Amino acid sequence: MRGPTELASSPGTRSVHDLPSAAAHLRFEADLTRRLLALTPWQVLTVDAGTLDAAESFDHTRRRLTELLRLPTRP
């Protein structure tokens, strides 16, 4: 895992100087990525791994992919 110091040495990340600024930068980058992908024909599935455990992430992902891809639901 990269620390704030390593992230700050990457191009375009001069504003990163501690953990809160690193988190803010990564949130900005994630938002930018989602907005750019929204302009494509791709369907994007976001899984908030910070609030879900492994089983909840699996269930959420399976449920959303089933909906997005219009797959038959499991009995």
C-alpha cells in the first residue's frame, strides 16, 4: 500500500502531504474516473469496499451485475 509520501511523489499529486490530503486526492480521482466512464457505453459497477465485508461485497456485486446484465435471477 502506498503512503502519503509515495503518493505525493507521483505526478499531479503535489497537494498530498498527509493522510487526509491523500484521501481527498483519491476521492477526487475516483470521481473523475466515474464521470469519464459515464461518457462511454460501458456500464460501471461501484462497490464500496470500505463499508462492506467480503460476503456483502459479493452479494452486492452479484445482485447489481444480475440487474445490469439482465441475467435470470437465482431461485
